[in-house]
Amino acid sequence: MKKYRFLSVLLVLPMLLSLLLPVSAAQEDLDLFCTHAILLDANHGDILYDVKSGERAYPASTTKLMTCLLVLEAVQSGQLTLETVVTVPGDAYQGLTGNFSTAGLKVGEQLSVEELLYCLMLPSANEAANVLAVAVDGSIEAFVEHMNRRAAELGCKGTHYANTHGMHQDEHYTTAYDLALTMQACLEHDLFRTITTAPKHTVPATGVSGEREFYNTNGLVSSWKYSGYLYDKCVGGKTGSTDEAGRCLVSAAEDGDELLISVILGSGPMNEAGYEQLRQGQFVESRRLLEYGFSNFQRVTITKGDEPVDKVKVTMSRQADEVNLKPQGSITRTLPKSMDVDDIEYRITRFADEVEAPVEAGQVMGTMTLYYEDEVYGTLDLVAVTSVERSDLLHKKQQFFDFFQSAGVKLALACGGLVVLLAGLQLLVFRKRRRPHAKAGARTSRRGNYRGNRRY
């Protein structure tokens, strides 16, 4: 095993990039018939396949995933119930012109929240989106703001909603990755799966409308509009289509414990060998992408064993002058089945090259970053293999040395030295001034003695 020791700052950029779009290693080129795509391990958040999934795209009616999510969360919080009766408001058709998906709801008509959700998700009724928006937030405008706030909370960084339904507006956009995050949140609600996998649903008669039967527009769960695309692993999804967005599908599929989300944007009718008629790319490519995920990926636990991989110098001890470091824990990722985990390499970052004793066994002293090619899989703690005791003698010696090396003590000693110096200078000057007076006094004394002995 090779050891790579780089400064921690050099690890920041690749780690950040990998967190933004952690695409799995050795991505196979599926040559998907679409402009943007992503395959996400919904249980763990690992990206298994990516085609421009971080670039802006128009979502069409896949927008209704967010609309549905906010209604389900309002029900979950108790703000609404599925039985809450909602009256279709006068602004239900606000902003809806030309050819658009509709359930034929009439202003003043009353339906339950649950029936409106079926209208929203099966026939993809645009006016149902507006009706539910008013029921949740009082106005369409307030609900759109709510959509944008919730998108930010989910971690969506390339999304801006301008309406509740997905009819084209230049400032209404998202990304394949953001749609996958929204779908991931929707799948937490059992009712979402129930509604979006229903091939059809009958809305009971109301005071102004008779009984209505709606069919699911998702060819993976219904053959009403498109035949030949049924996929028994599909557990939910939402279609969308405009001239600007192309044909889109966000779908989820489950196989045992594996739950995958696929997003196909910007697809359309396609010619495919063996078929005389045009095939719908959003369904063909979604199923192909999901099957690719189930066939080629598995959950793998990555460890680096208990063998020491590095060491750190230790001071203040007579027991040892260094301590070995080993990785602790493991990282579990969804990886290609063809990948050899022994090819995963690592970089080591120590918190310090030298530490003072005592050191406790298991003390975290650095990190080991696991990576393969340009993808970072995660980081393990590097811990001390053994404990190292501190030498009291060396410690006290160091304390004594540190005491006299401290700025305060140095300043005090300097001040004391200056005082002594000044005192010495003052004493020296004083002695020099006193010496001439003493000699003069001696001469005067001798003269006095002489005069006293003189005879007249």
C-alpha cells in the first residue's frame, strides 16, 4: 500500500467537487437518448450515473413533484387532512392558456385534498396544482415562494420555480440532480407511492360534475396512453412534456433493499431497432437506466484494516518517541460490481507532525481520505495505536524552561535588569561626585593642625 502525504489544503477542492456531484467510478457510456439524466441510489444518496445532471433544464410537469410534496407535508403536519374539502377558487386557471393538461375542474366545485392529488399526479392537471397551492398557502404566489424555499432546504442549487405546474416560463427551471432530490423526499410518503403507481383513478361525482376517470400518464405503470413500457419494479414517478423541455420522466424502482431514482430530461420519440413505430425515449431510457443500476452496482464496505499506516513524533516521554497511527471505522458506498476495492487509494493528513505526551490509545490524530481516480469516497479517522505516558521530570523541566521563555517573565526580568543597571549607574555617579570633597577636607584638616602647633 502506498502512502500519500499532502497538505490538507490540497484535499479541499477534490473533496468539495465530489460532494457536489459524487458520480460513481468507472461510469459506463450508455449513450442515453436525452439531454440530461441521473441515476441516484435513493437510500444512500450515491450518484451512479450522470449526464449533465447539474446543468439547468426545463422540468415541464415534473414540477408537480414539488407541488405534491408540499401538500403531503401539509397533511403530515396537520395543516390539512386528506378529507379536507377544497373549493376550486376563481384563480384556479391563472396563467393557463393554450393547450395544457387538465382535469376539467370547475370554479366553485368542491373536492377533497386526496382527490385533488390524484388529479394532480395522474392526468397531470395544471389547475389542480393551483387549487392545492391556494389550499396550502392562501395564494398561488405564496405557494411558489414556498416551493423555492423547500427546494433550497432539500439542497437544490439549480432550481427556480415560477409556477406550480410546469408550463414553460424562461425563469422556471431546475436540474436533473435537484429533481432526484425532490423525488427522494416524495418517496418518504407512502401515499405518494400509492397515487403515482395507480394505473387509473375514479373521482366521484361532485355537485357540478359527474364521475370522472383518469389514467396515469406514466408508461412504466400504465398502458393507457403508451403501451409496451410497463415495468414491475417501478414504485412511483411523474411525467412532463413541453416543446422546450422535451419529454421528461422522474421515476423510482425498487428491487429488494435497493431503491433507485432515475431522471430523464429532454428526450422524445425515438427509432429503435426491432420496432416499426417510434418509441418514447423517456420510458425506454428510464427503464434502461434503472436496470443498469440494479445489474451493475452493489453496496460495498470499504476498510483499510488495523495495520499502522503512519506515525507521529512524541515529546515529553521516556517511554517512546513516536506513536503509530491506524485507520478507524469503515465507509460504505454503492460501487460498480466490476470494481476491485483493492484499487482504492488513500491520502493521509496528520493534525500535527509532533505532539506532547500523554497520548491515549484511540486518540484521533489525523484523517485518511479514500479515493479512486477523481472520486473521493469518504474519510476515516487516524487514531493512536498505543498509549504513551508523560515523563514528569521532562514535563517539569519543560515547564521551568517555558516559564522563563514566557513573554511576561522575560519582560519582568528585563525590567528588573534595567532597574539594577540604573541603580548601579546612579551609585557610580554618586561615588565619583563624593571623592573630590573628601580630599578637600583632608587638606583643610592638615592646615588646621599646622596652625595649632605654630609658635609665636
